[in-house]
Amino acid sequence: MIPEILSNGYERALHILSQPLHNENLLWILVPLFLALILMELYFGRYEKEELGWNTAFGNSLILIFVSANLVNHLINNNLWTDPVKAGVVFTLLILGFILTLLDYFHALPEKLAFTVSSKFPISFIAFLAILFVYIDIPIDTTTLLSLGLIFIAAYLIISLVHFLTPTFHGLMSQEVPDPE
């Protein structure tokens, strides 16, 4: 039974991941999101000592609002706004985007929590999920949940590999320059 469940989850994950090849509209929203994710991960992989700041957390949370705008446009243009699941996903994403944006703007969460929740990977993954549920028909069941878990693990491993392979930056000089005071 477990091998069958894993097999179904794997097949559904492949189906989900192949959808941008069949739907050009998905490419226009997923490619910039994916490129931004990879470039930010390359940046933070290279500059390991640099931490996410409030401004970056704020900017990342705005992505959810921008993705929501695209999804609203998709719902309206394709007469899908009456679909309760798709409309609910978009509404939830929009509300989440506004809440995170306000929390980051006012520094309302503890810094570590805010920077974890509003970092590029979780924001991109949430946006990715919303995009998939709105642009394609995916049943909401345990197989989909398993497949999304597999996609999350694969994405995390890829990001970890990017961090591992990215050479770190140690400065142009062998030692830190002393403060001239």
C-alpha cells in the first residue's frame, strides 16, 4: 500500500511540475518567480554572513500581493471567479500577503520569526502553490498533499545544493580593514 501511495504522489508531482510545459501562461508567472528565488539563494549562498533585513522581508511579502493580482486577473479573464476553491486560494493569498506585509512593515513579529517566514523560499513556495491551484485543476486530496511535500523536499534539496556549490565571498583583502578612528 505504501509503495502505491508514494508512486501516486510521485506521478502527481511530475504532473504538477510538467504543467508549465503545457500552459504558456504559467511560464509568465513562474519563470520570474523561480529566477528571483534562485538568484536570491545564490546571493545569500555567496554572502553567508549577510542576513535578511526588514527591507528584504518586506519586499518578499509584497510578492504575495503581486502574485495575487496576477491570479485575480487570471480568474476574471477565464471566468473562473465563481470557482470557490480557486477564488478562496486567491483571497487567502491576498490576505496573507497583506498581513505579512503589514507585520514586516511595522516589525511586529520577532525578527528571527519574521525573517524565516518572509524569506524567499517560503514566500516563493506559497506563491507557487497558489499559482498551481488557480492555473491548473489539481484535486485537493492526500495524493496532492504528498506530491506537494515531495516537491517541497526536492526544492529544498536543490536550494541546499545551490548553497553548497556557491563559492562564499571572504572579502577582497585577507583581513578586515581596521576602523580609522
